[in-house]
Amino acid sequence: MLQPFGTTGVFVMLRRFRHGNYHTCCTRIDIMPVWEYPPLRAQHLTNDTHNLFSMLRIGLLGCGNIGHIIAQHRGSFAITAVYDKVFEQAKGIATVSNAEAYEEFENFISADIDIVVEAASIGAVKRFAGDVLSRKKDLVIMSVGALADPEFLEEIRMAAVKSGRKIYLPSGAIFGLDNLKIGRISPIDKLLLRATKSPQSLGIDAKTDRKLLFCGKANECIKAFPKNVNISVAMSLAAGRDADVELWVDPTVDRNVHELFIGGAFGETYIRITNVPSPDNPATSYLAALSVLSLLDDLENPIAVGT
């Protein structure tokens, strides 16, 4: 809204989205001939005005547990559009984040957003990723297991190249994913993920004894357990080779445990991560949700930390 102020300027009234609420701010913009305009006049813009135009606009695809965590912890970005096949779930997150909920994907992807964050399922990635990229939106994929399909991986890679957009894969529920990329330069001889999970997180009989459920390659494990070993596919993509996977169920653990065994010309490393389950969904690691928030915060940071 513009308000006249004498003969030399206007006040600009703005509504800025911040921390779940709208805040009103104002700034005065002086009007004068170009030849009289001082070189530092842009300083008249307040920080609120600058942030209004620079804040990243997120479209959230999938409104389950991770979607709610992202909505609750947003800071340097604004969620402006949400979509879920269950419209009631989309409306729930829209209420929390002051976003617009959409019943139809076409309306969602046509919204004024910069990047789409997928937090739905492998099926959703395969169904919608191509459309997101063709509409000139960057894409964050949480359900990395979709990329275990080499034909689909190449398909969306080419779609990203054609549209000039980026696909981002968060680190998820593990540490050390960035340096696994050295495997594309210097071969990694050993790449093993040993995952130990509670029966509840795997959705199986809680009375079972500790048992090895799967031993094999990541691209096969993700087919049998599409909601539980996405990180094994992320490890494979980072290192440039298929990771080995052991998946154990153990009724004595109340947290998911991921152990990484890595060896190559660089030496050897062992990483053990004990993940706190998300309070509302034991199959979801809280760390995985936090990794998305970290990625989004870093997108516009001029200093990139890590490989």
C-alpha cells in the first residue's frame, strides 16, 4: 500500500511473513529526478523490506510427520504452498504455516514457489518429480529410494539439465554423506550400512527376537523396505557404487542405530549414529527432518561448508 508523503516521497506499507505470523513494516522511498539520485539511496530500504523479497518460498509436497517438523521449525524460508493426496493433512500444515493448501497438484505446482520439498513417498517422487522440474522449480527429495531405479534416475537428471534446475538430496538420518563423494575419485572398497531398528519402526511383530531381515545390496533392500533404508540409496549415489546393507530388527532397542563401515585408498572409517525417533512417527528419524531444515537454511548462504 502506498501513502503519499509531501511532494518528495511515499511510504510503502508491507506485510512480511515471519515465524508463523504476518508483521507490518514500512519504509519511505524518496522520489527525485534520476540525476539527483544519490548512489546509496538503497539504504532507505529496511531489513524487513529486504527480507520480504529474498525469503525462499517453499512448496511442501507431502504433509506427514516430516512435513509438520519442517513447518514448525521454518525460519529463513516461508512455506507458501502445500499439497498432499489427503487434503485434510494439507490443510493442517497450511494452518500452522499460513500457507495455501491445494487439492490438485496442478494448482500447487503453479503457485508462486521457488523450490518443492518432497516429504511423501517413493511413489510421489516418481509421479511428480518430472513435472516439478519441467515447471522450473528446484526439488528436494527425501524419499531417495526412488533413485535406486537407474532409468528413473537418468530421466530426472536429464529433466533437471533441460530445465536448468537442481535436485537436492539431504543427508537424512546419517552423518558423513558428504565425504562419501570421494568414492567417485578414489575407489571405495568397502561400503556397508548396518541398520538396527525396533519392531515398531519396521511395523512388524514386537515379540520377535533380534534377527537379520536383509543382507544384500541397497537397490534390492529398498524394494523390500521402501520406508526404512532410503539412506542406503543416498550412500550409493554419493559414493558412486551400490552400498551393501544389513537390516536387523531388535526388540531391545528403542532408537534406530545406523553403523557405517567405509574403507578405501583414503583409509578406513566407522560411524555409529543412534537416532531419536520422531515423537509422532517411530519410522521417521528426527535427524532426517533436521537435515532438510539445514539444507534449506544453507541454500542462500554464500559460504558452503563441507565437500
